[in-house]
Amino acid sequence: MTADFMERFHVDWLFLGANGLDTDYGLTSPDYTDAETKRVLIRQARRTVVATDSTKLGQSYFERIARLEELTRVVTDNHAAPELLETMRQRTEVDSVG
């Protein structure tokens, strides 16, 4: 029902958190309902920004939400491994702050 409801919206900027963000598998979640809701919201959005701390980078879970290429930007803290950030930057915009 949540996914059906979300399909009614048009979103300019979508900001999401992440359970896991892996360079190969993308944005992921251990929860089917959470993943499906986020997939619908991404489809309805012009731009998607994922904000996550560096402990979530390199982690992946059962449900893929989106590939890195589908995300407009990833924002994380400055504790992420530089080589991981560089790999991610080859697929999307990445900011490391803090």
C-alpha cells in the first residue's frame, strides 16, 4: 500500500539514508518493505541524494534499492577509505564531509 501511495507523488529532491552502500551492488536494505518504498520514491524523484556514515559503505544486504549510477549524489563522513570513495566517484557524485 505504501508503494502505491508513493507513486502519486513527484519529487524534485529525495534524501535517503542507507543500511548498506556497496560499489558493486549499490544501495541496499535488509528489509523488503523499506527497499520497495525507497525504489518507488527513487523512480518518482528527479534527483536522489543518499546520506550515510562511512560504516555503511562497502556493506550490502539482501534487497537492492538502486545501483550507484541511479543516485545523483552520495554524502558521507570523512572516515571513508579514500580508495572506496574513488571507486564510487567513477559511478556517481560523492562528497565526504565533517
